[in-house]
Amino acid sequence: MDANNKKISYPCEWEYTLIGKVEEQLKEAVKAVLPIHTPALKASKKSSNGKYLSFSFSVCVSSEEERDELFSQLKSQAAVTMVL
């Protein structure tokens, strides 16, 4: 099977990467979206000029709809510049 046609089996661990400017605000954004089971953020990278930070975390999602909904909620947080 071609890697582009690979089917995701749910439930599964899904990793999100958040990009923003202030570490504490990114942590609060995740806590706002996932208040009960707030995952620990792992520092990923800092932009070359130091303006942006990225953090990743994994969470168990039970469906594509849940995965997409979390993406949308994270993206809507003011502190989050981008979600990958």
C-alpha cells in the first residue's frame, strides 16, 4: 500500500505541534482545549531569530472528527500562530 493511502486506525495517539511566541501562553492554550487531561508539552524548536517557539504533544484521539475538532480548537486560540 502506498504511504499516501495509509488508513489511520482509531483510537490512536496523535501528535500536534504548536507554534507561537510565548511558552506560557501556549501551555495555557492547550490547557483551555484539554482541561481534564492536559498533556505535557515537549519543546521542539525555536525560530532562527528567536521570535517563534514550537512545542509538541501527543493525545489519544478516538476518531478523525475528534482529531479535526482538536486541531480547530487549538488553531482558534489567540496564543497559537500555527498548528501542525
